[in-house]
Amino acid sequence: MSTTFRAGEVAATETERVVLPRRAGRRHPVPAPRRKGLLKFGYWWWALPGILFVVGIHYVATSIGGFFSFTNWTGIGAFELVGLDNFVRIFQDPTKLGALWNTLFLAFGSVILSNILGLGVALGLNRGLKSRYILRTLFFMPVVLSPLATSYIWKFIFDFNGPLNLILRGLGLDTVARAWIADPTWAIWTILVVLVWQNIGFAMVIYMAGLAAVPVEIEEAAAIDGASLWQRFWHVTLPSIRPAVAIATTLGLVNGLRVFDQIMALTGGGPAAATETLATQVYKQSFALGNFGYGAALALLLTLIILAFAVVQQRVTAGRSKED
Amino acid sequence: MTQRRRRVTRFAGLLALPATAALVLAGCSGSGSTGDAGGDADSFTFTFATSNNLESPYETLAKEYMAANPGVTITTNPTPNDKYGETIRTQFQAGNASDVVQTTPGSGDARGLVPLAEAGFLEPLGETATSLVPSGSETLFEVDGETYGQPLDFTIGAVVASMGTAGMNGITTWPTTMDDFYADCEKLAGDGKSMIALAGAAGPNAGLTAQGIAATRVYAEDPEFNTERADGSTTFAESEGWADTLQTIVDLKDRGCFQQGAEGGGFDAITNGLAQGTSVGSFIPSGSAVEIAAAAPAEADFKVQPFPAADGGKPYVLASSNYTISINAKSTKKEAATAFVEWLATPEAQEKYYEASGLLPISEYKNLDLSDTIYSEVVTDITNGSYTTLPNNVWPNPAVYEALQVGVQGLLTGQTSIDQVLQNMDAAWTD
Amino acid sequence: MFRYTKLTGLREFLFWVAALVFLLPFYFLVTTALKSDREVITSSTLAPPTAPDFGNFVKVLTATGNSNVVMGLINSIIITAGSIVLLVLLGSLTGYVIARSTRRWSRVVYYLFLVAIVLPTQLGTVPLYIGARALGLTGSAWGMIVLYTGMLLPLSIFLYAGFFRGLGTEYEEAATIDGASRTQIFFRIVLPLMSPATGTVAILAGLIVWNDFFTSLIFLGGSANQTLPVAMYYYIGSLVSAWNQIFAIVIVSMIPILAFYLFAQKRFIQGFAGGLKG
């Protein structure tokens, strides 16, 4: 989009011809003089449906949900306020604490791994590769696929007689081959692998956009000054892409905390509840078992965690960007 | 034409096309969904649990019914057994469940009909259903005097074993003591085979295995255990029989009675193991034997065998009606559904059910001569009453059975201890 | 720096190898889907099929009941298209007003939407579910469209508001001088101008709605309006472990989105990177 004419464009109306000058670059919009307090374009009530929708579906529903977490409602009939009972139950139940731990593990694990690998790919594809666009398309492909669908492929790969174990056995590593998905220690790692696989492209794309904005001159100047590859990366490139890092990690974290599809497809929460997370537990408690109050309490916990991290993230990155 | 205007028209066109399509199709689907299956009043949907890809007896029955009643279309929805309760409950809650749904008696399973009926999800059935309820177990089928599930079967829960496979590996008679059993395990394990195929990752099989063993260790000595637990005069943690049951499972694993990778095995481990002869038996409902026998060579010769009692104990098996058919209270096809359900109670349907599934028909089993069937080895146990109802049918809520299932899985992987499992089962028991 | 040295060539080669290894799962997907029932049990999982068998696809596309994939596909299209239309309409109207207003309330409202984006929907799902059930909206396509629109509206408004902030008001000023009404200004001048933002919203929101599983499962699971991911989930569940059929349906579910992606991949990637930076 542009508010000026590019070369070759023709004015559509009298107005355009008069108002818009020809220029090659973008122009900063000059704020139109307004009478204070009056909306000059559009009607204020155009925003009303949108606001109502959002307030209703997000805020009102969430508050009601929050309220339910203090009750013992089963979805039908009457309920009673039970105060903090649901929360006490959560912290006394080892499977729920395990779910909490899994939630955090998957979120942080996937963010760290997919960002490091994504950054690596972005750096590698950044300068001068002839086929960088094709490679970028290929690496990004898993991101658009349904997480459910990709989980089924990986379920096959991790199967006891699937390709991974076949390769391991072929390499003589028979003892390493195991029932990955049914193994209480390793099952959560299989989910992590699927998450990272799907999100590398996502991180990569954000970093590629960020890297493209880094001026070449600074890097070349550093190279001339004798800085090594690593020094150039750490002191020049990385600070320049701080905003990209902020975005990629925030989004990755928020999404990682909500993982659901992959777990349902790969392990269903097993073995013996070893891969349950808060999200899957909310589903099972509320919708499968009908313990709406308990499920709401779990959901409230998840919400608070996500909000907490989002706020922390904002503080950290806002502080950093001020330095630039 | 300016570039801008061209872009506008193209963009508008792009947006208009899906928009109109969406509206048109939404209109169509909106009217279509209220009159599902083609708006035919005699067509309905039927959901049941399945553990394999073989044709389920319910599928066979549906086909029979359709053949006998042209104009009726039954759309079957086979649903995986290990997610069955969760799936139908989610559907019932949203009002999206099928018209006819397979459930289970009692309240001890997520698919138990008592809590579903209490939540208002099921339609009360009529006289036909009530007449089939085994006397003495009305509390498992009825709520407030109304029957909500029509029993179909009389299932015997013990080990379904391929005597052909056993014979090929040098086991001529089914072991009747634990020592013999372990000896046979070792013999088979040496060849890379196993006595028992266990789907450790599938809750229902883990739970059924435990209950099958519990029949001999708990209920043989104390048939009233469930009532005593409900009274509060005993607990799982205090029960030596239950501790013994769980210990037996651990012993079976340690002594190679389960197949390799049992803790991660799914239902396919059982189907393939039994059909291909790499495992001798499995704790599956007697009905599944016929399904699997169809996929196995004729020499397989499946028989229902009692699990050996503990030293000095009595032989005991599980036997009860475990499958009921219910009608969705929100169904718009109740007449057609009721006609089908009533047909299921007729002798022809029961006969067909028996043929297709091997499950004893609820109305006829006492009159049948079973000496030449897969039940020949357990006939004496049934006739002299050495059996108990499937325990989880009688337990008060699904969480107890779930704790048992998860506990067995945990014992197999070494994640938990026997005491912990029993404590969890007690904690889940709410009165 | 831009000289194509031997090292660069090596880097390119290595990344191609990496890309191929990275996409290896797709190899398994396609080869297994083309194996017949016998072959999938007997042959090695690493080997390609000896004679491609398309029978699995036929089976998948003719499945009925809860496993009806074709119906799931149609429902997904309806619900996604409907949601996109509503999101574009409401999002642009609201975003425009917020961006153009200088009153304090617009800043408050802007932050309202920002927080709503991060706020997870799990907690609100239960009451929404109860409400939808009471209104009889569970199991209905319109109910889902309304729900998805509500859930993604903050994102849409955020993107549009950001876009409009960067859009100068010259066009609108000039049109005002010409005597156009406010409504005319919006629909005839602003609407065409916002197509980049609309593209971003359509792609991001469309992808989220298309791939959504959890909400669709609880609201539509088992009904005639269930979407593709739910149909796939039920169908694969009923197959237990027939991987060839499972992968046939996975491929069928992936084809629409992959076709769209390959057709418009630049737009996709720009949408993700650009839209999210804003």
C-alpha cells in the first residue's frame, strides 16, 4: 500500500491527482488537524459490535469461567461455592502437578529449541544463497499444517516398529530403540520434537525478516575491524534483531503453554498421565468427566500462568528496546 | 483501468466468492443437519466401541436389520475403545451424540449408563428392556424405576486363549496353578513369544486384566467385597486380595508372561498377537474371541480359560452383562431407534449376536449347551456360581476404575507402587 | 560479503541436505499411504511401496457417519470462509475507528484488544459452551462462525488498527472535501486500500480456524457440522493402527492447505512475519 504514486501509476480521480505528489519513497503521514475530541472519519458506533463481541466472548466468558473455578459445578443442576477447594485439590494431586510441570516444560523447551534452530536456519539462509526462497518455502511448510495431522505422522515414526527404531536397530543401537510414545520418561520428549519440528519455520521467518533489516554496513565494518564470526554475531547481529527475538519468544511461549492437539493425537495424555498438560486436563475434567468447576480451576491456573509470562516478556523486551 | 481499481475488483471478487459460497452452503447444511441422514425418518446413527478393524458384531447386527427392513439406513460410528467414554460424554454434553449408543451398566465407567441417565442424556426404555435385566442387578440398569439400558450379552471375563498356539509350543493343557503358568511363560519367552498379550497403553485392557485376576484373588474369597467397600468396612489399601492381584501383575511382567513392549502396546498388539500366534491368550471379553478367530487360522482353536487361582485358592471368573444399548434423549429419531433396540431383544437377533460375537445372549444363555463352544472350559464355573459381576460396573464412579487402569500402567512402567495404586483407588471412591 | 564463494556453495548444499532430512516425515507419509493392507504389515516402514495402491484414498473419501471426511471438508470451508468474512468486516470497522480517533477511550479500547489476544480462551470456553448449549448453538455452523469470529476479533482489530495508523488520511480528507459521506469514504476509499491488511487477516485467521481442533471437538463433535480435524480424529481413532488408511486421510486433510500455501507462499510468509511484527 502507499499514499504516493509509484512510477507508472495513473491517478484514479481528480482528487488523487491534486493531492498526491509523485515520490519514490514512503512519506510519513502528517496528522490532519482535527477539532479536539471529534472523530473526523467513520462513526464511533462502528466499533460497537466489535467491542461488544470481544468483551462478551473474551472478558465476560473468562470472568464467568473464573467464577466457576470456585464452585463444584458438574454442568447440570445446582452447584455450590467451594472456595479454594478446587485449587487445593490441584496442588495435592500428583498427576495435576505433573501436568503443570509438563506444561512449563513443553512451553520453554519448544521456545528455546525452535528459536535457536530457527535462528540458525535464518542465519544460514540469510545472505547470498541462490535457492533461499525455495528453501524458505520448504522449511516453513510444516507451520501451515494442522498440528493434529503432523502428530499422526510422527506417531508412526516413533512407533515401536516404526522408521526411527528401524534405523536405530540397523545402526546396531538396539538398546536405544524403545516404545518412545509409551515410555513415561521419553513420551514428553516425542511431543517436544513434534512441536519444535512444526515451529522452526515460524521462528525462522520472523528472524529472516529481522535479519533482512540489519544493515550490511555495520557487519562489514565489524569484519574490517577484525571481529570474528562469533563476535560479529553476538555483538552486532543479535542486538539488532532483539525485537524479532521478543516477538518470536513471546508468541512461542504463549502457544507452547496451550498445546493440546499434538498431545491428543500422539499419546492421549498417557502413558499413565505422564504427558498430560493443563490444557488436556481442562478438556478431560470439564468435558469428558463433567467436572466443570475443577476444570475451570485448572483453566484459571493456566490463564494466570500465561498472563504472568506475557507480562514478564513485555517488561523484559520493552526494557531492552529502549536501550536501542 | 487503473491498477488500483483492477485490484479492487479482483479483491472484491475474491472476497465475494467464498462469502456467497459460505452463505449458500451454510443455508444448505443448516437445513440438512436438522433432518440428518437424508431427512429420512427411518434412518438413524449408532455409536459403539471398537478395538480393531475387524467387522464388529454391532456392524453385523445393523446390516441384518437393514436387510430385514428396507428403507432403513443405519449409519454406524465405530469409536475407539480406549477413548470411548470421553468421546461419547463430550458428544452427549453438546447434544451431538448418535441416536443409539452402546453403554455399560452401572456407574463405574465413563460410559456407564447410570450417571448418563442421571444427567438426563438417556431416554427411558420400555418393557422389553426391563424384562432382560438380570434379577438382582436392577441398580445397574435402572434409575428411579426406569430402565435406561437394554442388556445384550452375558460376557465371561477370563483369558481367551488359542489352544492351537499353545499346542504348537508344547503346552498341551491350560495351566491350573501359578507355578505351571510361570513355567509355561518361561518356555514361550525363550522363543520370543508370550502367554499373555497385554495392551498396556489401552486403559480398558489394563483394567480388565486386573479385574480378571482380581476375580480369583479377591472375589473368590470375599464375594461381598464391593458391598463392604461401599459400607466402609474395608478399603482397597487394606485388602490383601487386591494387593495380591497387583503383585501378580508385576510378577507376570517380571517373569516374561507379557509380550515385549507390553507397557506400550495398543489393541493391535492383542489382535495381531493372537491372530498370528505370537501370544497364547489375552484378557479380552469373550466376544472378541470370535472376531479375532475370523482373522486367525482355523487351528487357532480359541477357548475361554480361567486364570489360575492363587495357591490354595478357588477358581473364579468374571461373568455379567457388560454391554447395554441406550437411546439418546435428544434424538430426533426415537421411533426408529426404539424399533431397532426392541428388535435386538428378539431371539433371531440374539442368535445372530451370538454367532457374530460369541457373546452369550442374555436371554438364552442358561439354556444353551456350551460343551462344544469356546466356553467349554468354564461351563462348570458358571453352573456352580463361581463368578462375580464385573467389579467396575458396581463401583460408584468412573474415577475408581480409571485409577486402577492408570495404576496398572504405572506398575508396568515402574512409575508407581502397589500401595500408591490402592491408595489412589480409595481416594477416587466418593460415596 | 555477497561473493558466492566455495564456502557459500557448501552452505547451500548443507542446507539442502538439512531441508530434505527435515521433510523426511513427508516421505513416510506418502509412501505409507500408497501401500495396500498386506504390504503395510509385511514391508519395512522405510521401503517405498512396490505398486502404488490408491484404494486407501477411495476408502477414506467414502467413509460415513462421524468419519465422513468429505463432509468435514465442506464444513471446514463454510466455517472458515464465514469467519473470515465476519472478521474482515467487523475488524476493519472497529480498527478504523480506533485508529482514527484521538479520544482517550480509543487507547483504552486498543489495550483491551491487545490483552484479549494474549488471554487464553480455555477459561472462557466452559461458560461459552454452556451458553451456546442453552441457546441451542452447539452443533451449528453459525454458532461456530460467531464463536471463531469472537475469538479472533482482537487479532483482526489489532492488525487493522496498526495498519490504519500507518495509513495517512489524505485520501479521506480529500474525499471529505469532495463531499463524500463517512460511510461512503469507508466503503469506497478505505476498503480497497486495506487489502494488504485484509490479506494478512484472512491468512492468519483462516489458518487458525481451519486447523482448530479443541473448540470444534467440544462444540461440534459428532454432529453433522463437524469440521475436518474432528472428522479426521474420529476416523483415525476408528482405524486403530491401519497406517496406510490413516495417512491417506492425513494427506487428504493436508491437500487444501498445502495447495493454498504453495500458491500463495510469499503472501503467507509475509503475512506471518509482517503482520506479527505490527
